[in-house]
Amino acid sequence: MMVAFLTLLERECRRFMKVIVQTVVTPFVSSFLYLLVFGVSLGAAVELKNGVPYLSFLVPGLMMMALINNSFQNSSSSIVSSKFSGDIEDLAVVPLTDNQIIWALGLGALLRGVLVALVTLAVGEVFHDQQLGVWLPVAHPLYLLYFTLVGGLLFAFLGISVAFWSKGFEHLSAFSSFVLLPLTYLGGVFISVESLSPFWQQVSRLNPLLYLINGFRYGMLGVSDVEITQSLLVSFLGLLVFYVMARISLSRGSFQRW
């Protein structure tokens, strides 16, 4: 059974490595443009209350955004593509439990998310060294590792749930555009919650991505807009919720091709 699990995990890794341009080159260009426009061109005009340079503030946010987006896209596109080609029926007959299927898909998505986040970090380190004269530090490695694993797996499980619910690629695209993208941009990637008015601060605290992004930022910089204990609790609860959703979606989802 372990052989079947590793085979499914290997298939997921091979699948995203076949599109290396989408996996590596596109994130490299996107990170370069984000850092050039926001970090360099506009960064000098942005002052944060905690005294952290805006470029330092921006890099962890972009890394988490890359991590969660690619983890979600990998697991969701894997299932949706399998529905389209008819390969989804194989999941119904493989000698694996629902837990093993979910973890194989989740770990494959996590690996892609981590790879893209590392590409973003590499670009950010170059900009950080050129603009500020130092490499971007890592203040709390264990917190950084925790939020990397939890953030990637959480959105991988969400991708599994959404993919089984979706009736086509257009449903998946709609969810990404109208739910995931707004939550990501309003989760503190580009701005500090402390710079908002009290009303919008309270609204932002209802966004679960705020806690993932700030927890990740705390791991790198040692600063956060929310208490680290809150980030730990919300992210862990979110992981449990989306895992249960993935289990339900897998057990009730359709394994028939479109």
C-alpha cells in the first residue's frame, strides 16, 4: 500500500514538473515585477509603524501568497484535469484509503507550493541585498516551517474540496477569482493591518489568510499584526476544517469523467 501511496505522490510531482515554465519561470517573473513595482518603486514612500522596511515586509507576504496559490492550483487542477480526461476513475479503484489519497495529493501540492515560494525568496533576497545591503533574515525558523507546512497543506486540501465540487474549469476559475484572490490580497500581503482604520482592521481580522500571512511573516521577521498564538490556533483549526472538507468531498464526490 505504501508503494501505491508513493506512486501517486510521484505522479503529482511529475505532473507539475512537466510544466516547468509555469512552475518556475512564471513565478520568477511575477515576483520580479511585484518587488520592482511595490518594493522598490513605491517602497520608499511607505512607512510602517513597526519600523520594518517595506521591502522586508513585502517578501514574506509574496512567499506565502505564492505558496498557497500554487498549492491550491496543483491539487485542484490535478483532480479537474483527471475528470476531463477520465483518469479520475482510477482513484476509485486504487488500493489506497481516502486518507492516503488526500495526503498524496496534498503533499504533492505542498511540494509545488514550497518550490515556488523558494523561487520567490531567491528573487526577494537579491532585491533585499541590492536595496538594503543585507540578506533577509529568518527570525524564527520553527514558526516559519510550521506556517509553511500548514499553509500549503491547508490550501491543498481546499483545492481538493473545490475540485470535486466544480462542474468544470470555469467553476474552478470562478472560485480562484472571486474568493481566493480577494482574500489573498486583503490578507496583509501588501499592507499592514495597523495602517487601516479601526473598522477595516476588524473586517480584516475575519479573514483567515491574515493569520497565515502574519504567522509566516513573524517566522521571518519576528513582527506580526496579530498575536502569534492567534495565528497558530486559527491556522491549525483551518487545517482540520479543510481536511474534513476534503474527506467529505472525496467520499461523496463523483469519480465519473465529464
